[in-house]
Amino acid sequence: MIRKITQILFVLTILLSLSGCRDTKQKTQAFVNAYNNSASNFSNEIITSTKAKAFLDQKKVEINVETTLEQNENNKAVYGQLFPVFLKQMLSTDKDVKELVEEGVVFQVDFLANDNTSIAEFKIDQKELAALIKNNASKPEVAVGPSTSNGSPELQEILVMMNKSMPVKNADGSKIVKIYLNNENQLVYQVEMPEDVLKLLENKAANSLVKESILREGQVQKVVRSLLPYGIKDLKYEYLNAKGKIINYMIITEKDLKL
């Protein structure tokens, strides 16, 4: 679950950064054209397709994102919470999108499960944009890693926005509280775990079983491949208790992944 989040958000961040200029209708169509022309380049094991559609007379843009995610309570709880918050952040800070919304264009975004039902949806209009800008101004910047990190400015910006979406609660009771780059240029997930699970994770054997299970699933390899251009080859999971104390951790290395 945690691994898929990173993969999806990195792709969508790149897509939503591609747009253009002119009167409202022309700018709306230009945004949609740029989005759709780029969309096919960013499909992966999670996102099967994505498409934007302009309704020029209604001053509306619809964006549908089709995924391989199953429609279940866990996915809906996590992605239904994370997608709207993160994508609203992205859209509200994009110069061209802000300009269009200020001119009355409404953005409607829908994330679809593999059965074509909705996992998450939201819209951004002038009222929502004003609330987002006000909310962003009141939030302090989140530190996402040392300035000496190999992380590119693009990656740093993505992590800042992802952390503004935290915490993200999972259906199993765990909670992602932060994602950052450490001094070893590892992408670190800090996850607050329920007390009963933490007791199990204190055991080295149990921790090894969790690692093996993650590697068998195969999704982590896909995520790491998408991170290779940023110089990140290791993932680290820090397990926290409710007070924020690190109880245990797990590192998945390039060697583990056999890339």
C-alpha cells in the first residue's frame, strides 16, 4: 500500500506540471491537450490510463485516472483520503491551473478502480482554491531531507507536498506520518503502528517475514525503478509508536530487489 502511493503520486505530479496560455477557452483546451499528449508516456502497473476532457461552454475540465487498484475498503480509505489532498495541493500551486480557476474554470478529478467505480473524487473551483491558498499559507514547510541529499528540486517539492497530506490512515490501523530523504539518500517512510503490531515487529524473525512478504508482492521493485532517476535505491521503513518513538525499522536495498 505505502509503496504504491509513491509510484502513483510521482507520475501524477509530472503529468499535472505540463500546461500552457491565451484566452480562457484556448488556455483550457491547451491544458487538456498537453495533459492528454503526455498521459500515455506515464502509464505503469498502477495507472492504466488517464485522460482530461474540456467542456468549454461549461468552463469545466474533467480528469479521469484509471488504475489497477481493487475497489475495497482499504484502498478507498487510503487513496480516498490521500489523492484529493495531494492533487488539490498540486493543482492549487500550478500557475496555469490557478489562472484558469480564477477565470471560472472548474476542475473535476475522479480516480477509478479496476472495475471502473470511483475510489476518490474531488473538484476545485474558486471557493475551494481560495480555501487551499489560505490553508497553504498557514502551514509551515515540512523538512523532507538534508540539503546535501542527491534529491532533485522536483523530488524535494513532491515530498513537501506529500507530507502536507499526512497523516494517511490505513484500514489496518497503521498511519503514515512522514516521508523523507535521509543522509544516506534513502527514501524513508515513518509509519505509526498499532501497539499489538509493534510488539510483533520488535521480534527480528517477524520483521524478516514482513520484509519477505513485501518482496514477494513485487510492487516495491516497480516503485524503486521509478525512483532510480532520482538516485534513490533503498527504501527504509521506520515503525513508530503513538508517541513518535522509533521501535524498529526495516531497510529494503538494491541487493534485496536484485535490480
